[in-house]
Amino acid sequence: MDKHPGTLPGTCPLKVKLIFSEKGVLIGGQVFGGGSVGELCNAISVAIQNGMTVDRLFSMQIGTHPFFTASPIAYPFVSAAIDAAKKL
């Protein structure tokens, strides 16, 4: 969800797909959802520009706000990295 808690009016589901090289370096991503997709796209872009690995994404610090971003407990960007790490 793009807001927290997910019961807030106007909340939309979010989907994040991350693509990693065989060495675990982030090389691409896709985001689908509500109004906060822009900030997720920006985060993915910065991670790609800095050659971040899946392991570094786990410890990335994320600032959140209930009305504008997903919950810090299950942040979609980090959750997608965790899912990808299981497949690497």
C-alpha cells in the first residue's frame, strides 16, 4: 500500500519489481501503483547509479510519512530486494 496504515482513504496497492545482475547488483526496476511511485522510482535510480547490491538495499535507511509513503515496516523497495535475494 502507498500509505500507512492501509485503511487511510485513497490508499492504492504498490508493486515493485527489481532486476539484479548475477552478482547481486541492481540493474533495473519497475513500479506500479499510486501517487508515491515517483519517490520509489527516484530511490531505484539512485541505487542503480551507485551500483548498490541486494545486500546494501537491506540496510538502506528510508524516511516515511503516513500520508505520502508506504509503511517502513514493509517498505516495497526493501521487500522486493528481500524477495530477489532469495532467488539469487
